[in-house]
Amino acid sequence: MRYRLGVDIGGTFTDFVLLDEAQARLVFGKTLTTYPDPTDGIIVGTRSLLRDCGIEARDIHTIVHGTTLVTNAVIERKGAPTGFITTEGFTDVPEIGRELRYDIYDIFLVMPEPLVSKKYRVGVHERILASGEVLKQLSRDDARTAVQKLVQRGVKSVAVSLLHSFMNPSHERLIGEVIREEFPHLYVSLSVDIMPEIREYERSSATIMNAYVQPITDRYLQVLEQRLQELGFEGKIHIMISSGRLTTVQGARKAPIQLLESGPAGGAMAGVFFSSLTQHRDMLCFDMGGTTAKASLIVNGAPEITHQFEAARVRRFKKGSGLPVRIPVIDLIEIGAGGGSIAYIDKLGLLKVGPESAASQPGPACYGRGGQKPTVTDADLILGYLNEEYFLGGTMRLSREAAYEAVQRHIAAPLGISVEQAAMGIRRVVDENMANAARVHIIERGFDPRRFPMMAFGGAGPVHAFSVARLLGVSRIIIPVGAGVTSALGFLVSPVASEATRSYVKPLDEIDWEQLNAMLYEMEQEGFAFLRHADADVSQATVRRVADMRYVGQGHEITVPMPLGQLSEQSIPAITSAFLQEYEFRYNRTVPGMRLEIVTWRVAVSAAAPKILPSQHGTNGVASKTSYTQRLVWFEGNAAPTMADVYRRYDLVQGVVYTAPAIIEEKESTTVIGQHARFSVDEHKNIVIDMYYPEGSV
């Protein structure tokens, strides 16, 4: 078995990347995402790849998969009926939250609705102090009674989050034991397994969310395993998690909350891979698919990781309007702007695009699958960016007439403008939205967008990258090999890893170093045990420690890298220096004379990331324009369409500098290059676009 397969399910398309490890050869595939069962699309696409490559499913030793299942279940409130067991007197924690309004001036403010309604919350008679000391012992009878109440009310899954259990998990373990022994049909999530950290609301929210999606995730993974086995697959399945690492199927079943940002994480990890490959240590990743667009930063060759994440926000860009989940997540911005995003005229007569998407069913109007509303893809087709005869390499024909009709009826006619003007308006709105979101994301982290080259990928990313880069002032764009399926490629270059978390709240000068070292050793051993269970090479594993720190008296922390090995009082200067450096970077100041406090420790144990050199098989010799050579394309700022050269990506030759404007077509995507630019192909077959700006334009 010499093959590995990456599979990424998006809202519109399911992407495939097959790696032949013997030849370092990549084969790409793409198929429409199937509803309501996305495994149908996985099987169809896998069969197609196997047929094209002349291999069998048993030749694949590992399949790496990412999915939006968990995110969609939380957003759409389609999880299982879930119960919540907590310390008596704390059953309203999911509703009370932080007691903060995310918009203090909105008198019609809507707070995120808890995933567990009041009738499904039960308190138990127990109390553990902040020190971990047991003040009131929990009896097995009380635990059984609490679970019985929830069973009678029809729950299928139970979340358990008791006061201060992160310091002493014995009571939560007892409830878990009762459920597994006496109510084996129930799913159970314990906060000490999901998020053993300080802060009751955040811990309870994460545990409830995990329990809420656990039954549907478990069923989905069971079906996926079964169908792949029926196809002849006998290898391992790894799942991409939100931190850009891989877990096992068993790990995903136990903690499906880790899959919240599964797909977008693959794109960021592909950014890490191409950052190293192209020797750009800093890079802006721009991923635009059929439903959403994402932007993330690679800084010093690594993705930005955050533990401050919110799911299912009432208002997408309003911090505090979602359900908090303190898990490691690649820090990215996501907006409802994709190829399938629907354009419309709002009540004020303004043109808006998204976040509603036509997805794959019914799809954009030009797909001819029943969609009637105009989308970004329809606009791109009208403007000449897409080739109606060569979409998905010619396997899917687009209808320019259907796109024209949809834009005319819903946008052009109401606004009294031409269809081309309406299409350009749709494109301009969506590009501005994406550029603004990316700009805010970058500036909030203390960086200048202009210093980052952009790597653009996703089915629609290369179509819109030039315009978005122009708005951001970016000077270089890199379009990687297989740009339309890059997130799936990211799965194949990500390491198997595990992260353990423990809260140990102490001022830095009061730490019990013996106790701390014992805790860190235990966390590391948990990580190594996970790698061995996943059949990963432990000898090449690396350990990374970080800690959430603050000044004593502060209510919020920053994440600081920690030294490895045995820690002691002699480690205090190094820890202090790391904190001050990070604090000054974030806030441009420090507070002299203040004591420091460590709140939570995090230990990640990672196997070595797979190393591949992507190769692309195409024609050799002098590049030739495609058979249709040129076509008229509408570029922003021009009163009339411009004649642009059209190339097949597989015909471009390394070392040749090409002039813009140009359209570059490949099976999985299309790259649009506007005026004031030149482009070439590097030694790794990546398209490199160098932009220049007329004086005064930036």
C-alpha cells in the first residue's frame, strides 16, 4: 500500500487529493457534495480517482478526512437531544454566560440560545472546592437519580460539568461510570475529558457542545468506515481537527468538538507546507470555496493558534455573540462569501451578497440544477472569467444563458443597469467584503497586510485573488499546484498530534515545581500514548508547551511559549522574559513591578509531518495558448471588455515571464490575472503573480 488520500467535504464541492508516495505524484479530484448524506459524494469521488489511476481501494493505506458536519450541526441546531448535569445551583450557567452584552447599545439584542434547554438541566448534591478538596461527597444514588430524570425526558446524550472538577475529577468520573454501566445507550461527555480548565461557563459550553454533536458524529463516522470497507479499503482513517493536527476516528468520536474548524484548518496547514516550499516564512492564506471564504496568517512558518473561539455566532463578526469553545483552533476569519453566495437587493435597494449560499443543491443558476437566484459564480461566468465548456476540466458544462437570466431578473432590472454592470457589482461587493475582513483580521494582530504575499486556493480563490490582493495592497500572489483542492492536500501534510490541557492557577513565584513537573510529565505521556495508538512514529515526535499567563489581578490571559524539560525556580527568568515579550508585542507596553500568574498549561505532542514534494504531470516544451487563445473579459475599472490571453496551466513553462491580463485554466480552478502584473511558474509548478501599482494607487 503506497497511497494516501485526502478528502475535504465543502458546502458545494467535495475535494480529493491522492498521493502516490513512491513517485511523490499528486492526483486531484472534485465532485459535487451530496445531500443529505455526504458519504455518497465521498464514495463517488473515490471510485472515480481509483478508476482514473488504475488502482484498488486496498492500495490506499491512509485516508485523511475533514468535514463541516460538526459546525453545521451547531449552527443549524441539528444535534441530539442533550442533557446537562452540574453542581446543584449552577444549572443556569449556560444561560447566564458571562453576563456581558456583546453590543451595549442594541436594545433588541439577541443572545445565543443555549444548546440545552432548561428542562434538560439537572443539579446534583456535591461540592468540590477550588483547592480540589471535597466539601460534599457525591453519592452513586444521587448520580443515578440525575441521569434517570434526563432519560425520562428523552435525552440521547449527557454533558457533565461540575464545579471545580478540573482540580478534582472524581465526582465527574463517578457520574460517567454510572452512565456507562447502567445507561449504556447514552452518550456521555465529561468536562475533565473535553476541557479541564478554569471558568465554569466556557467549560460547560464546550462540554455541552461536544455532547450535542457526539451522536451524529459517531453515526457519520460509522457509516463512513463501513462504506469505505465495502469499497475495499483496509487502512487507517485520520480526521483533521481545528488545530491543524490529525486525530484518529476514536479520538474524533470521543471529542467531536475538535472538528469544528476541520476543513479550514486543512487550508492553513497547506499554507504552512507551501510557506516552507516557496521559502516565504510569512504568508496570507486566502481560501475561497463555494460557500465561504477564509483568511489566515502564517507567521514564521507556523499558523496562528488561538484558544478563544466561538461557534454559531448570532452576529458573525461580533465577539461574544456565539457559544464559547476553548479548544486549540487555527486563528482565521471566515465570511459567507463563496462562489455559491447569493446576490440580492435589500429593503434599502442596496446590492448585497451572501451569506446565504446556493451550495450544490440547487447550486448557482449556471449549474442547470434548478437554481434560480444569481450567485458569484454566475457573475464570474458573465464577465468572462470562467469557461462554460471547461468547468471542472470539461466534466460539467455551465449555462451562460441561465446565469444571464438570473442576474437580469434579480439584480440588473431592479437597479436599471446592464447585466454586465450588475455582474461587476456582485463581484466588487464580494471582493470588498473579503478584503475588508482580511484587513481587519491582519491589523488586529499587529501586522501590515502589504508585507504578506498571498497564497490563494479553493475553487473560487484564484478567480478572486487578484482583485482582493489589489484591495489589500499585496504585491505577490502564489497559486499552488491543485489550487482548487488545496485544503485536501493540507490534510496530507499535517501531523498526527494530541494536546492535553490542565488548569493550575498559581502566581509564578508560588508554584510547587514538583507538582507541576509531575503534571506536565503525565500530560506528555498521554500524548505519546495517543501517537502509539495511532501507529505514528513516536521516535520522531516533538513536544510543545505553552501556558496561559497574566498579571496577577487580570481577568484575561495571553498564551506564552514555555521551556521544555524539568522546570524549577531557575526557570522563572526565562518564563518571565517570554511573557513580557509576548505582552509587549500585543499591547506595546508592559507593567513593571507586577507579579505574574500562570492559569492553564497546554502540552502538544506531535508526530513528524509527512514530507512530500508535489509534482504535476503536464505537457513539456514551449507553452501554448489554448485552442481558443483569447476571449473578452470584463475587468474592473474598464468601460469595455478587454481581450485576455487564455492558457492551460499544464502548458506553462518554468522560467518564462508572461504578461497580463490573462486567464489560466486547470481542471480544479481558474486563475484570473488583471492588468499591471506579470506571472511565471516556479520550480514547484506554482504560479507566481507579481503585481505592480501605478503611482498613487495604494
